[in-house]
Amino acid sequence: MTTAPLHDELEYLTRRYHLYRRRYQVPAPPEIDRLERNIRRRRIQLAHLHDEISRLERHAATLAAEIAGYRKGLVALLEDFIDRTARAHGEHWSPTPVIGYRLWRVEHGMLHGAWTVWDHPAHEAVCPTPNDEDVPHLAGTCSGYGYGCGIYAAKSPHELADVHLTEDADDFVIGAVALSGKVVEHEHGYRASHARVTAVVVVSAGRRVATSDPRAVAEFFDDPLGADLDEAWEPVDGDLVAIGRWLETQGGQRWTSENDGE
């Protein structure tokens, strides 16, 4: 035996109920009359609610579309504001490398920059203050040296050599670095959040050899005293000017705020 759904059974019983009332002129019991009125009222309320829900859903869809449009507009405005502000203060977020130049010295079997040891061609800047986000900082108050935190690199290998080397210098390492991430431009150089050495020239005991081979560069930074400076290395003849010219041929085009976006 199958049982009919409750609403079907109720409709069937309701029809028979009204049929018997008409046939025998029987008054409606108050409790049945009350329940029927309650059902009718709530059906009307439910229909109104469904209409209201449909209206609210349409309104919600309209609001969601408007919010999506406003978000796109806000993204464009924020990007424009950040870009204009960064440019006004010499800051540049570089998706492509900015070429700069650095010096190192070999001490105790390791390559030393101005402040830290470089045991790998890739380097990431840190700030000496607890605020280590968005390095390098623009304020310049986070360090007692120069313009503040960041990896420093000169715009020109010739200017770098003129300032930090003598003409007869015979024990140094100079190289090209690809700066990326946040890059702040200054008059003669840059500060960056990330750097990777792309080419080096080693000058030691009258010998001048150079390489831009990534594996040879990595081996040299890992062990500057034990690295093989013959395979994948080439001699560089001439003075500091010749060394600078060689590095410029390996590094690529120098970036400045004037040629950004060309």
C-alpha cells in the first residue's frame, strides 16, 4: 500500500469535508475553520516573501556588479597613485632587471661586500631595523650609511672604479648585478631589494679574468679561492676602463627613470 503525499491527502480530505458540509448542512467545526484560515494567511505571506526574495536577489546582483566595477576603478586609481608617488620619490618596482655594478673583496676565503658576505650570486636585502617590509625604505633613517637599507649598485662601472679604486689596484672583484623587486634610483646608483650577479671580473696578482657564465659565477661566489678561473673564464686586457667596458657589454642597457617605459 502506498501513502499519498501529505498535501495531496489534505486536498482530498478538504474536498470531502466541504462536500459533506454542503450535503448535510453541517456547520464548520471552529478548530478546522481556524486552521484553514491560518493556512490561507500563511500562504499569502509566503507568496509575498518569495516576491521579496526575488526582488532582493535582483538587487543583490545589481550591487555585486556595481562593486565589481568600483573595484576595477579603485585598482586603476591605486596603481596610478602608487606609480606616480614612487616615481616622484625615485622608486621603481622592476619586473625586468635593472643593471648596476658592485665591488667585492676576498677576505678569509669569502667574498665581502661593503657590509655583508656574499656566498651566492643572488642576494636579498634586509633592513637593520625591525621593519623588514617593503625594503629598501625611502626615508633613509633605517641605516647610518648612505641613503638607507637595500643592496647598493653603481650606475656605471667607471664611476664605481673612479670612486673606490686606485689606478694600480690589483686585488678586487668587480661585477654587474641584475637588480629586481623594489629599486630606488639615486644620482649615481641604485638601492634594490634583490640582486643577482650576472658577470664578474677578478683582478688578483696581476691577473685579470672575467666570466658571465652562470655556473662559473656561482662556483666563484661559493669558493673564491678554490674556484677554477680557467674554464669558462676569459682574460681582460687593459686598465680599469677596459674592465668597465667589458662589464657594460655583459650587463645590458642601464635603466633610469627617464627611459622607463620605453
